[in-house]
Amino acid sequence: MTKEEFCYRLKELNLTQKDFANIANIPYSTLNNWGTTAQNGKIIPVPSWVRPFLEYYDKSIKYDAIREELIKYMTEKLAIKI
């Protein structure tokens, strides 16, 4: 994943880079270094764990929305106390 792909995916998920840094518990400055050139001349890559992390984050957002709808339905329509 390139830095550009990373930023695009964050935008799709309605997250800022600071949001991501907080969620992933990494320093914001570390995230800012991704895609830049290090002193040795190599580009600092986006870590390989970031893509699956964002995929699972996306799934969890969708799961939470479905769960909330189910709870709402069960409590309103079926009169089940949760």
C-alpha cells in the first residue's frame, strides 16, 4: 500500500490521519513519515499490517451499524429488553 492509497482509504472511511494514529495507537509523527525518503535514500513504506487493519475497521463499522439496527428492531418491534 502506498501513502496515496493509504490516504485515499482513510478518506473513504471518513478518518483523518490523526484519527487513525489514535485508533492504531501509533505516534502521528510515525504515520507522517510513511512515503517519505529516509536518510539512507529508501522510501519508508506503509507497514503491511495497515491494509488489513483498515479492512477490519471498515467491517467493524458496518457490523456496529447492523447490530444497532437489530437491537432497535428487537426492542421496538419485538418488545425484547436488551
